[in-house]
Amino acid sequence: MSEENIAKENEGLPAENQEAVGAPKKPRVKLSGIELLKVVAIFIIVISHVVQTLTSWEQPWTVDISAAINDPATFIIAILRYSGALGNIIFFSCSAWFLLDKDKTNYQKVMRMLLDIFVISVLWLIPILIWKQGNLDSMDIVRSLLPTIFFNNWYMTSYILFCLLYPALNLLINHMDQRKHLIVATIMFLAALGVTIAMKIPSLATIAIWVVVFFVMGYFKRYGQKVCDNKTLNIIVLISAVILHIVVVFVSNLAFIKYGQLGALRWNDNGNFLFWVIAFCSLNLMRMTKFTNKVINYVSGLSMLIYLIHENILFRNYIRPLIWEWIYYNWGFDLLFLWIALYAIALALAAIGVAVLYKISLQKPVHKLADAIWGLIEKIVIKITDPFIKKN
């Protein structure tokens, strides 16, 4: 292996994992800092979805968080409900950091994700159809058969769309010098900041926010690596952003209590720029945390499956509410925060268990089928476009 090739192999690896010139090639060790951050993010998202069910139904057990809140316990529940937005941006930041170094979409991986989403959706549909004796809303059935098209899991559909988009974004970034990149990133950030302050951002519009975050992260990764690798600075900025977020949420809630408007919850969405800062600083700190743990890496690798399993549209609409109803009528809500914690832990563990079963039993044949489908699509595309390419 040439020195140049070895340098490329070593790029991005910690010094202790780098290959010496002329030495036998050693297997790469996957560090667990970012993987641990992803595990924390998925648990935050599970908590958010558990509380979402608690606050989204018009039932005796529902907790109303639709307006500004003057009860401390309800205020905390509201914060937990929308903490999933932070988990989402953490996940995206972890992906974007590595996508910034790639110039082509991995269409095989995209096809595998699409088929995983479909299979898991159908695996939920079949038992619930049997349980309901076929008495399901026809639209629920259609959405379960076309989960990506109908944004059943908005994050996954948005992420797949972004996977198709990021090579063009990287092409733009690569054609900018530092000054142009700084100007574009600054204008995009200020524009996004203005929009998100003026209005709440719908989940399906989050892909526009991701583009902004991608450009800003790209600038820091390319020209501000010293800032990214400054542990003290990242800790200070992280703590400051968390404190500022708490202050903004608390003050907003107090200001809007008498008007009955969306006070505390106004800033708890994917457009909260403080969440972007918290996610980016957390990512930088965990990149600098050098340790390896196989369990953490394995669970992190199940993140997409955990998300698809616990946030399936049928499970979300038909089963999660029944669990809260059972808790309410059998145990009451005097210990509500305990029930939230136990519910979230149990759901996360159950989703991990099902994800493991899917991975060891069905995922391999599902991915083989996805690879075959993509291979067929690729052949068809080549056959159609080849005559035009030859003419040119």
C-alpha cells in the first residue's frame, strides 16, 4: 500500500487506530461516542412519543398542554412532549457530519431503508387487522401499505429525500471559497432564524431547516475545525444554550399565560435554533470522547428500527392510547411522572427486543430483496439512458 493510500485510510481515525506505513492493515475500531449520543437521542424521542399520546387525545386521562401553562407539573410534561425535536436534530447532525464528506447518494442503502420501512409497516398491519377483525379505517390500511409516500414516519421520509439532495448541496459547497461559504451560511442561518421566530415550523418543512444546518455545519467542519475540537468552548456554549432555552421557554410561558396562547411550547419544535446549537456542541463533544462499547454500537445500529417499531402509525393510534387508559383506570395519575418513565423505558426495551428479532431473522432477506430491486432498477435506467450518453 502506498503512503498516499495509507494516509487516506488513516484520515479521520484517532492516532491509536491509524495504520503505520508498511504495517499490516488492522481492522478499524468503531468509536462509541457518537453512537452513545444517538442512543440518548432515540430514548429522548421515545419519551416524547409516550407523552405525545398522553397529551393528544380527548379522553379523561388526557393532559391538556394546548395553551400556556400555570401548573409546574403540566409545564414539565409539555417540555417532555416536545423534547423529541431535540432528539431529531441530534440524529440529523450525527448523519450530516459524515454526509458532508460524501459526493454520491448510496442508492442501495436508500432502497434498503425503503423496504425496511414497508416491511415493518406491513408487519404491524397484519396483527392489528386480525385484532380489529378487519375493522380498520381504509385510509389507515392505505397509509400502512404506502408508509413512505404518506410520511407515516416523517423523519424517515424527510431523511430519504435529504439523501437524494445532499450530493447537490456538497457540490455547491465544494464550489465555494471560504468567504462565499460564510456569506451563504450566514444568510441562510439568519433567514431560518427569522422564519422560526415568526412562526412554528411544521414537521414536513424540517428538510429546509436541515439544509441550513448542513451548510452551517459544513463551514465549521471545513474552516472551523479548531472550534469544533475545542472541548472547553463547546461545553460553555452547550451549557449556555441549554440555560438560554430554559429561560426563553419559561419567560414565554409566563408572558402568554393570561392570553391563553401557546407559550412554553412555542419554541419546542424542529425550528428552535437553540436545539441546533445544543445538538452541534453535543456532537463535537462526543466526537472527542474516545471509547468503544460493542453494546452501545449495536443498539445505536438499531436506531432506525426502534423508531419505526415504536412509532408505527397503527401502534401509535390503536395501542399506545390503550396503555395510558389502562394505567389511568387501574393506577391513577398521582405518580404520573413515574408512569411516564416506566412506560418510556418499557417501550424502548420492547422496541429494542423486536428490532433485534427483526435484524437477526428478516432484515438480511429483506436487504437481499432490496439489493435485487435496486439492481433491476439500475439496469433499466442504464438501458434507457445509454443511447443518449453514447450520442453525446
